[in-house]
Amino acid sequence: MRFDLPATSASRLRQLVEATNTRAAVHGLTAYGLEISAPFLADYTDPHDGRAIGQRPTVTVTIFGEIPRHGGWTIVARLDHDDEGETLLSLFPGLPDHLAAEASAQRVIENVCHGCKVARHRTATYLARHDNGEYRQLGTTCVEPYTGLPIKGLEALWRFGRLKDSDWDDDSGEGGYPVDLRVPVVKVLRVTAAIVAQDGRYYSRAEEWRKVSPTADGVSAYFFDRRASAEWRAAIDAEADAPAVAAAVREWALQGYGSTNDYLHKVAQLAKGETVEPRHLPTLVSAIAGWHRDQEKAAAEKAARNSKPQGKAGERLTVAATVTTVIELEERYYGYHAQRRRLVKFQDVSGNVYVWFSSAATVPDKGDEVELTGTVKKHDTYGEVTQTVLTRCRVAERELVPA
């Protein structure tokens, strides 16, 4: 017999085979051999809705040996008789196809035993076949005297027939999915890119206070939430730009392999694989945030090269801008009082850069869209970027116009 089963169940199967062989050996029957292949990834389909979700480590099992035979006799099938007169035929495990077809075609009669020829109620009888093609229907107590084959040993070996169809997923994890299930990295990144496109941005779990769904939770729901609608999944799959963004994110992530930054190296390790475990989904999903930051930084730096001085010294300016940098500076002390200082940089849509050395209690966060009002103190150059230095600034949240 040859069949596949989850790699996590290989040890349990080995124990069952050894226990069955031990019991059969007590009755003088030869043990069966067992071979288990090296693990490989096999596709996993959700049995509830037929969705292809991911892959899981799997092994191919081969159980081999001789079907017990004595004096030309072989037990080929067991007949279970119920109270309603129905008979269920179970073939001996590993029976060759031609014998299986032949045994299934035999005419059987409830309660008949060709051995003792005593008519009485029997819950089970057995079909014995001789090498000359002769068949006999035997009761449980007549099998061994008639064929020389130990019935208890045969019943032990019959367990092998149940192994192939056993449920090996009784150790399922959260949501009823196998604990060893893995999902494709490419698909995870594609779904991530699609969800970010629909939500307008990436949301981390630290932003749950905003009453928004974290991006990682959405990705997890796409794969593992059976309550998620097919329409929602279809909308995710229909995002045309998602595959290209996913490829770019993966390429960005791989650049961090070997980095001294633990996070970048971990993301690269996950992106390098073909599949990822569900517990690592949040880390892999977060790669898109890093990619977006680098994209925005590169775009800002490119735009900043066109930065021009704005206004004249002493002139009051009001501009719509984005916060690009917030840097903590060394505190200033006035007696025993420490004054907090921060360097805040802004950039308008034309790429012009504004700098504010702030001692205010609060300042905007990086990435905030604001309306900035300040007095021009001077113009200077940092690196190759022209900057307009402002003082006495007032910052208000800018109301964004929907795209």
C-alpha cells in the first residue's frame, strides 16, 4: 500500500505499524515493512469550500510484505452482517486488484459457514480463497482450523486497511486548519499589496487605536477566515497593480539578507523562501511598509534636489506640506529647566524644503500632511539641498481633498 500523509504524523504512523506488527508476530505472522519518504510540499485545499490555500510538508508512506497464506489458503475479505440483513465487504489490506475484483463478485449468504456448517447468527464471516480458485465462507472460529491462518493475527493486520483513510489532521490549529500549513510568499505579498491599495495605506497593529483593521489581519483573513466573503476575496484578486508591487516589495526585502539590522535580515529570510508559516505572516506583510518608506524617501530626495529658497527674510509664509523628518536634538538648560528641541523638516508638492528648529511642546509626526505657517529666518544649503529656515511656526492639520 502506498499513500501520502502529513509529515507531522509520520512518527505516529510508525508507532502504529510497529504495534500492529508486534501483535501479528505473536500469532506467527510475518511483519510488514515500512518506508517513509523525505518530506516534500504538497498542495492543501480547504475541504469546506475547495479553495487552494497553501502547502504543507507531506511524506509518502509505503507498507509492503506478503499477504498471509497457509496450505494454499488466503483470507481475502471480511463480511460484516448487520441486524437489517445488510452485508458490508472489507477486502484484506493490499489485496491485488484482480483478487479484489474476484472477491467482490462472490455470492455470500448471511450466517453461512462452510467450515462447521452450523446455521446461527454471526456478526462477521470471512472469505477464504484457495490457490485453485475455490472460495469458502467461514465463521470466525472456523478460520484457523480450516485454513491454518490465525484469526487474531489477521484481525491485527486488518488495521493497515484503515491507515490510508484515517484522519491525520486531528492536531489542527486555530480556525481548524493544519498546524503545519504554509502559504506561498508571492501570494502573501500580492494580497498585502492589494489590501494596502484598497485601504490607502499600510496599518500596523500598533495603530488599532485608530479603529482600523491592521493590514496583517486582513491578509490572514484572506487565507484563513472561512467567514470572509468570496466577493471580498475576488476584489483582492482583481487588483491589477498588486502583482507588480508584490514583486518590487520582495526584491526590496531580499536586499536586507545578511544585514546587521535583525528586522531586515528576518524579513529577507522570509521573502527568500517559497512558503511562509502563518505565525510569520505579520513580519512578512510589514515589508510593504518598509518598501513604501524607501519609495517615498527616494521620491522626496529626488524632489528636494529641485528645492528653491522661498520668501524673503522676515516674510510670513503659509504652505501646504508634508512632514519628512523629525529629529530629537540635545536639550537646552535654563537653570534647572530643560527645554526639549526638535528639528522638523517639511516638503511641499514642488519639492521645496522647509526647516523648523522647534522648542514647542508638540510637533507633527513624520508623514503628516499639514498647513505650515512660519516666518522666514534665512536660506541655507544642506548637502546639495536648498532649505528655507522658518521660525515662530504654527502647524495645523491639513484637510485632504479626496482623490
